[in-house]
Amino acid sequence: MISIKNLHASIEDKEILKGIDLEVKAGEVHAIMGPNGSGKSTLASVLAGREDYEITEGSVTFENEDLLELSPEERAQKGIFLAFQYPVEIPGVSTTNFLKTAINQVREARGQKALDAVHFLKLMKEKMKLVDIDQALLSRSLNEGFSGGEKKRNEIFQMAMLEPKLAVLDETDSGLDIDALKIVADGVNTLKTKDTATIVVTHYQRLLEYIVPDYVHVLYQGRIVKSGDKSLAFELEEKGYDWIKEEVAAI
Ligand code: ADP
Ligand code: MG
Ligand code: MG
């Protein structure tokens, strides 16, 4: 589904990503872990198409198309969901209205007819049940005054509605309690299908007690220095990152 090859990215002439290789296939959940400052959020931002980053080398192909040539909107239309693309507060615009616009943009780009009110509401009801979100939250202005948990629930609901092929979630360590993490984990587990893939960037070992990733990668100093299965996440929880740093230093 997505193939990242020798990806190098800089910000303000400082190289942050120094040759990332990653292949994600349909049906897989990949976790990206690593010490603070290793480049995890940079990788997620580059996949999102944020403009502050300069790609100096390498390639990213999504379903055989050059992802790096596409705008953030085009990426969304191709079926990529980037959670932090929409963390903004939008006064006066409810999640419902926001999603109606977003879904119909995606449908238009795919050559599908816009959903009418009846079908949109039917889809809403179905997905609300699926991810267990309250109607009241959806009527409020998007993200305005939302708690950490409400933001996460909303984000997972957006993901459920948009039915992306690939979801990239950057779970930063700011102000998220364990309940909010569980919401994310439940959502990822519920929405997983054999045709979709997820990349979860996480600062939290604990998230991986609830999401079972197929692969775990450790990013350190802008490179993936170790990959394994979920047992690697448990090893990191137990031993921390120092042994990885020592291994890298010994090379
Ligand atoms: P992580 O998510 O793994 O904690 P980041 O991708 O946020 O790491 O950051 C990687 C490195 O890039 C850090 O050294 C950080 O200081 C640097 N960095 C990130 N954003 C910027 C920026 N806007 N300007 C300068 N340096 C940045
Ligand atoms: Mg950080
Ligand atoms: Mg980060």
C-alpha cells in the first residue's frame, strides 16, 4: 500500500529524517516508537504533506503513485487519513457539517455522487454505533472546548466515516490520559480490515497494550534502527531505549 524508500527530510536546513525505509501492506498495523526527538512526528508530518519540511532524498509511493507530489487534500482524497490534519478548532462548524463536506469532497474526487442528507445520516448512525460516540458531541463546534478524550473520540469517528485505506495517527504525549488512549486503541482495532492499514506513531508504550501491532519499528536519530513484532514493544516497555542507543553507538 505505502512504500517509503530512503526518505530524507530537513527542516530549516537541519536533516531530521536520514533514510527511512518502510513498507506497509493492506491489513497491517505498524507502530513507530522511539525516544523523544527521534523524528517520529516529522515522519508523520511528511506523510501528511506539511509544507515546513523539505524532502531532500528518497521516495514515498502510495498505491503506486508518488505521494510526495500530492497536496494534503489530494492525499485525503486518495484515501489517506492523517489524524492531526484536523485537530483545529472550528467555531460554528459542527463535526457533522465538517464531515459532510469532507466526505463529499472525497467522493467527488473518486467520481462518486455526493451523499444526500438521508444517506449521510444513515452512515452517521451506523458509524456512531460502531465507535460508540454520542450525538451531542457531533453537534458541538469541532474540537471547541473538547477534552482530550472527546478529541480522540471525534478523531476516531472521522476516521470511521471517511473509511480511509491508510490511517496515520500521531499520538503525542501532551495531555492524554489512559482513557483517551483506550479510545484510540479501540477505534484502531474496530476499524481494522484486511483492506486497510494503520501507522500508529506513539510516545506511549502503553498504547500498544491495547492495540496489537503486526510490526513495531524503533526510530532513532532519524533512522529505523530496529523492527520486530509486538514483543519488541514489550521489550521496550521493560528495558527502555538505552540498549537500542548502545547498539546503534556500537555500529
Ligand atoms: P519525535 O516526534 O520523535 O519526538 P520530532 O519529529 O518532533 O521527534 O523532532 C525530531 C527533531 O526535529 C528534534 O530534534 C526537533 O527538535 C527537530 N524539529 C522538529 N520540528 C522542528 C522545527 N519546526 N524546527 C526545527 N527543528 C525541529
Ligand atoms: Mg517529540
Ligand atoms: Mg512527536
